[in-house]
Amino acid sequence: MSTYEAPAKVNLSLLVSPPRSDGYHPLQSLVQTVEWCDTLEANRAEEGEDSLDSEIEDNLVLRALAVAREVGDVPPLSLRLEKQIPVAAGLGGGSSDAAATLLAASRIGSVPSAALASVASRVGADVPLFLGGGTVTISGTGEQVEEVTPATGFALGIVVPGFGLDTAEVYARWDHLEGPEGETLPDGSLPPCLRAWMPMRNDLLPAAIDLEPRLGDFMADVRVVWGSAVCLTGSGSACFGYFATVDEAVDAVVAVSHLIGEGRGVALRDHGVAQRVHRTG
């Protein structure tokens, strides 16, 4: 049995433009993968068809497998997805699971690794960024991914309230509000390595709060405890803060445990999906 790690991501910045004629919103985002992972176990199936063991019915794993078979031969697979990343939180868990599936299809079958990026963009807009991971900028509708100088020198405390947000609904509310900008964080609230990047803001934040006012209350309550900036990742509902070390991030999450549904202090991850090495002896 082969096991693949599917990491979460955080949008450190997310700049959104009005929708194109096809309805998609062009964006620019600085994205970081983090050490909070789902795991996907994959093996050749004993029977003649795919099987998927997952507590989440609405996932992209089987779709990714179907698209992979359009460019290469993949035998029937027995798959087991263990979710750790919260859903409907803006952490990209579903897209990362799909990217892990594509990697498994390449390792177990004959899908060329060079074709994975183009295949990934057909599965979902966020899927390509998880193939390489680390610190990247994304543009277009998410399909244009560029590796940049790795972010260093900080950890993240990620907190998720007891409710999720639907991405399509947040974007629709952003359109209804005529495209508001989020508030840009001042340099003093940012780790030094992020101060020369694009404006550090999330343009979806005003729409997310308008759609779900509890989000604004949640962020305000966390901010009081942390005494520092609280940011939204993606379309939410997960939020994050910057801390000097993982230990500090863990302590910060514990300090707001009475406010959150889930949370974790995490290190930055310098890569995306990966096959886990099983050591023996």
C-alpha cells in the first residue's frame, strides 16, 4: 500500500478582479502549503474496478482519476482517503486530495509526470499548485503557478470556526457588492520576508463577512486573544495569524480553543503532495 500526503494551503494574499465573460474571476495570490495533511492510500485493486473509502462523499478523487486515464493507462485502484483538513474552510483540502490522486496515478500507472500540470487544471482551479507546493504565486483563474523565493522565518496558527463557507456563494456576494477590496495589512503586522510582496490582503473578506456575519465576530474575538492580526484564507472560513515559531503558533491556537471548531499550529511546507516513505526495521 502506498500512502500520499495531501497538504493544506493558505492564501497569504488574495487579490480578486471582476469576472470574465465565462464567469471566472482572474486573481493574484501568494500561496503557502503547510504541514497539515490529508492522507491518501492507493493500491492496485484486487477486483476489476475502482473503490474509494472516504467519509467525504463530495470529493475530487475519482474525478482526478478519470481525467488521469484520459492521458495514460491507470489500473483499477483501491483508494482510502483519511481527512484531516477541514472542509469548506478555504484550505484547499479537496484540491490537494485530487493532486495526490494524480501523483498516485503517475506512480502506479503510466500517466507521464510531465502531463500532470495540464491534467490538474482540468480537475480544478486550485489543483495545480499542490503538485509543486511550497511558496508560489498563482494567477489567471488559479492555473498559472509560479515558484518564488521560499517564505521563511515564521509559522502559522490556523483556526476554523464551527461553520463553513461555500466558495461560489462568497464570490457571488463579492460580485453583488461590486468587488470590494480587503484591508491591506501594514508591514509591521507581517513577517519581514513578506513585506516586499504584493499587497497583503484578501479581497473576499468583505463578501465573506457580509454573507456570514458570524465570521466577523469570530475574527474579532480571536484578535482580542492573540493581540495581533487575524487573516482569512481563500473564501474562508479558516483564518490564520503569524507567529515566530511553531510552538508559539500551537500555544496561540490552544488559547482560543474555546472559540474554534478546529485549529492547528503549523510549519511551512516547502513542497506539495508527496509519497510517504515507509521505513522498516
